[in-house]
Amino acid sequence: MSTFITESQKYTGSPLTEPQQKAFEIYETELMSWNEKFNLTAIRDAEGIRIKHFLDSLTCLQVMKPLHHERIIDVGTGAGFPGIPLKIIHPGLKLTLVESVGKKAGFCKHLVETLHLENVDVLPLRAEEVGRLPNHRAQYDWAIARAVASLPILSEYLVPLLKIGGRMLAQKGENAHAEAQASEHALKLLGAHLERIEKVILPGVVEERFLVVAKKTAATPALYPRTVGIPTKKPL
């Protein structure tokens, strides 16, 4: 874990505590164990998990600091990324994980219980459904996602969940700038605008990675998000 522990300090601002290191070790063990039975992630080796899952999740702190007791929703979280690593670093966060695939949502629930994480909800629902629930719509300071959909589609999933003044964060690859340009119309319709794009460098990873941040400045019209499947079929 030495590379992960060293590199993580760039984003956390201080060395991992012993309990935090232990939590990541348990996370790694549980993920590798579950991966033998269920196909949770394509990355199965320990080093890959540490860099491409754990550290990649913590790169969000490059644009999210400072964090204290914010309410965060992670849409399409899969095996808990980036939400659970952020929660391990900032225990005060109120975290909601959205994952429609049952076995992945089940793993997240298992991990939350195993790590004794408080103020974490796991919703086995689609993003379009969550965006219409009164206790989730317009409730979050941050709505985040990694590798879920192209930005015009993702914007419709995330922006309705944000409070006015809240921010959407999408972890993206080499097409980040093109996707950001393509999402400008969608963001405007939804009451948000592109704020910044920041490059991220992961050790040993050659693929380009970026953090795309948009800020919500107005209420999202009641029409959005549209019903399940429509944002994908007919992007804004």
C-alpha cells in the first residue's frame, strides 16, 4: 500500500491515520473477495485497486476541499467509488450511494456495515428515480459520478439533486473537454453552468483524466430528470 499511502497525501493534505489505513485494507480485501464471486469491477489486482479505485477516488479532493459535513450523493457508485473513499477520509460527510445493480448495491451495504460507517445510505435505484424523490431532489452540496454516462446525460442525472449553489463533479477521461462543450445546453436547461475542468495525474496511468465541475445557480425545472431511460435515448 506504500504508493497509495504516499500519493494520497497530495489530496488529503495529511498522512492517512492508522484507522484510515486499516479501512482501506479491509475495503481492498472485501472487494477482492467479492470479485471472485461477482463481477464488481474489471480491476482485480491489489495495486490496480489502490491506484485506479482508491487514489482515483481521492483525486476528487483536488476540487472538493474543504469538506466537513456536506451532503454528497454518488450516482452509479458501483463498488463504492468515489463515495466511500471520500467518506473514509472525511467521516463527517453525509453520503448517499446510488447503484441500480443489485449485487453492487449489496456490496456497498456490506462494506458500510463492515467499516461501521455512519450517515451513509445506499439506494438500489436508478438516478432518474432518485432525482424525483422529495427527500433527495435539490438536497445535496455535491453530486458526483465516475464513468457513468456522457456529460449531457450525466448532467440530467446529477443537477436535479443539487441545492442551488451546489456542485456537480464528473470524473472523466480524454474526452472531457469535448463532453463539457456538448453539455453546455443541458446544463443551462437544468439551471447550472460549467465552472472548471482540472487535469488529474495518477502514478503509472497513461490515460488522461480530468475533473469536470459545474455549479447550480437556479432551480431545475420540474420536468427533469425525465423518466427512466429517456435521458440516455434523447440527451438534452
